[in-house]
Amino acid sequence: MFKSSRVFLRAARQLQSLAQQGSRGAACGLHSAAAAGRFSSTRPVYGAGAAVLMVAGAAMLGFAPSVLADAPACLEREELSFIMIKPDGVQRGLISDIIARFERKGYKLVGIKVLVPTQALAAKHYAEHDGKPFFPKLVNFLSSGPVVAMVWEGKSVVKYGRTMIGATNPLASPPGTIRGDYGIDTGRNIIHGSDSVESAQREIALWFKAEELADYTPSTAAWVYE
């Protein structure tokens, strides 16, 4: 698969500086770079190739066994969810509070942007409702002003993110949820959250490029996950 062991060695040496972050930081950093295809002298390396490159490179450089033990945890991201603060939430100044709720829960923000969606983008986002009577209203509102598009990462973030958000109808949402605390009308319900892992994948691909998602290990991770 690789023409020379120098590829492995070059890969590992570029991660020496990360070793000071601890074994997990080094392993995750090595995988991130390998998965991006930056260490191959002939062609990008992805998937299983990145895993082989990471483990072999770390082993050749003499990383501690704990680095290799941590490697599998870095081969795949935790679950991702697309969360969007709608125009009403932005105009009402709720951005910081909503972000703070997800941060305090322990979820990791890996992508964020502020934009005014075009009608075409809004229509793609709500494609599953195309043909329904309320579809034009959804598209017009979402494209009426700035939104904050985000990608959050963490264990069961899709399901629990929806719990944090509340029901579609804010008046049916319990106090303590975002919609329960801040919303009244269904048409002004503050925020969108992916309703399934599959929806999250589609929505993230629609709103973000792969290179716009940060891959990092927060210093607080050990205090969130056992």
C-alpha cells in the first residue's frame, strides 16, 4: 500500500509536538493528519489506510503503548448534529445563550457560520416538505434574515439535542427547553435540530464543507466522558 517506510516515519515525526498534549492528543492529531491525506508521498490516504498509517507511524517513532491504545477512539468522530438558530432567534439576541446550553451540557462545537440563506438553500433544507401547503412559508422565513448554522459533536447529540430544543410547538415544550423558555408560536420556534443521524448527515453536507469542520480534542473531554 505504501512504497516506503519513510512515509510512516515522516508522518509520525510531524506529530512529535503533539505528544506533549498527552497520549490521546498525539493519537488524535496523528489520525487527523493521516485522514486528511497529508502524509502520503504518492496519493491521499483515507479510511483503513489512515488507521494503518497512524499506528505504524506512531510505533516506528516509539510512541508509548497508550498512544496506540487511544488510536481507535480517534478513527471515527462522535455523533454529529446540525443545529441552526433561525432568524427569529438571531434577531432576539439568543445566540450566546443557546450556544452556552450546548457547551454546558458537554457537547463540542466543531462548525459554525452566520449567513443569510438563499431561497434555494432554504428549499433544499426543507426538501422533505416540498409540495406541502406550508412549504413556501418555511422557505420564505428561513431566507428572511441571518441564521447561525452549527455542527455539534458528542455522545447521542442528535437525540438529546432534540430534547434540549423541545417540541415543534413551543407551548407544548416544557420549561427548561430552548423553545419552552423562549418561544410561543410554532412559526417562530427559534431553532432547528436534526431529527435523526441520517438527517444530520444530509443537513451538515448541505450547509458545510468537510474542511469547515474542526477536529480537535477539548481539554475538558476527560471531565465529560469516563
